[in-house]
Amino acid sequence: MKLIQLAAAVLSLATVACVGQSSVGGKQNVYSGGANSTELGKVVGNDYLAHALTIQNYQSKKLDDGRLMIQFELFNDSDQNLRFSWALDWFDQQGFKIADATRHWAAVQLGSGGFTTIQQTAPTPAGEHFKLQVSSPNEVH
């Protein structure tokens, strides 16, 4: 009986530890936009990053070769150092993902009030929309 109670206590502590960690780690946030959008869509999966990280100064333009170029700043709005990773996927007008050999997860660390500028160009002229994924670095595999 004591072994069962001990196992239950360990399981309970593990559950509390996981809940505490999920406020910092957890799922990704996804920001989406495109050629004709002036604001980004947002799907929050990670509340901590959603409050600490903001996207500012979003711009887009079509290049002479027909590809879409985007630029924005990721800003640390918290009072602590912020570590995260980001990746960007491109989609055509029908919403199909465009293959991109340059796609990768980029790790970033920003001090309080710091920012980094991201500038990306669609791999082909068919790239009309994008999705930016932002995650805690320990969530990227």
C-alpha cells in the first residue's frame, strides 16, 4: 500500500512539474500573412511567447521577378532574456505548401527590449502566403 501511495505522490509531483514548465515551453505560435495583408493572423499555442514576443513593422512587396518579399521585427516585450526558435513556410494561392530547400529553424536570444529583423523572400513567384512558426527552443526537434 505504501508503494502505491509513493507512486501516486511521485506521479502527482511530476504532473505539477510539467504544468509549471508548460507556461514557458509548450506548443508553437503561428503567424500568417500574405501579399495583400497589412496585418498578421495569429494562432496562439504558447501563451508565454505570445505575451513576451511581438511582431512589429510588418511589410511586404513583390520583387521584379514576381516573388514576394516580407520583412518584420521580432521584439522582446518582456523584462527578461527571451530564447525562441522560428521557421517560415511559404504557400501558393490555393494554400498548398511550396517546397523550400532553405527552410530551417533559427534559434534567437533577445535581451529585454531587444529585437531582430527578419527578411525572407518566397522561393518561387507562386509564394503568396506564409506562416511563421515560433516555439521555445526546447520544443524544436
